[in-house]
Amino acid sequence: MSSRSLLDYLDAPVLVGDPDGRVVHLNPSFESCFRSSLDEVRGKELATLFQGGSREAVLSAVADVCRGTGPVRFQLREGDCGYRAVASPISAEDDRVGVVILITVELSSDRRMIECAREIQEPLDKLTRCLDEFAEQVGGRRAKRYRLMLEDISSTVELLQKRADELQNLLSGTSTTNP
């Protein structure tokens, strides 16, 4: 009878590494998603599981976790698919004895979504320039109701700019925004 880990029942890729950055365990979801077999990679460096920048992100996260920084969140890109990951320490008494990495498919991995967020910026910048020029042209000749209307438009454009920036940050994975 073979023994299975509880991690094997998760429908998300999970890998476990030792403090030296070597593979200890891959769950079936990881094997399927990243086309790796635990039998083939057990004991090998985690770096063998990933390509390019993803390799560096994983190794950096493992090093940080094993140094005691606590959980580390990072992004991976394999082929055309983007992932978000969290590396968490495995501790025994006061020692870091390994790391467990949970990986989820990044919802914003669609390149068109990222392009669209960037494309929003150009018309938003044009709207801001036109509004500024219009406000300057009407100067002091504004009736109170028009002045209030311009203030409302300006605050709405500022809010739209904040949301566009927030969207761009979310899609690039650099957001630590508060609602």
C-alpha cells in the first residue's frame, strides 16, 4: 500500500523543497501542469523544474524563506501561462527544514487584458490634457454651476486615473493596494 500526502489531494500545483533547494515532493497537479515526474526529479535542484526568470524567482523565494523572512509571494511564467506562487517555510522546532510552494494560475495571464489596461492610459491622458486646457480657457468667466461641474469632472478623472494605475499594478503583479 502506497502512502500519499495530503498535498496530493489538492487541485493546485504544490512542490516541496529542502533548504538546499532540492525537490522533495511534487503533487500530481504539479506533475500534470509542469510535465514533471517526482520519480525523475526527486533530489534534483528546483531550478531544473523551471525556465529563465521563473527559475530565478523560485530559487530566490526558497533562499528568502529558508533565511527566515517568512512566506514569500512571487510570479512565474512558463510558456504562455502566468502563475502566482507563495513559498512558505516548513519548520521543525527553530530550524527551517524546507519550503512548500503553492502555485495558482494567474487570472491576469491573458496578454490582451494587459494590453487593454495599457491602452486605457492614452485616452485618459488625452482627457486630462483637454480638461486642463478647457479649465484654463474658461478661466474666471465660469458661473458657479460650471465651476462645480469642472471640479466634479476633474475629481472623476483623478479617480479614473487611480483605478487605471491600480489595474496596471494588479496585472503586473506589483499591487499592494488598499480598497
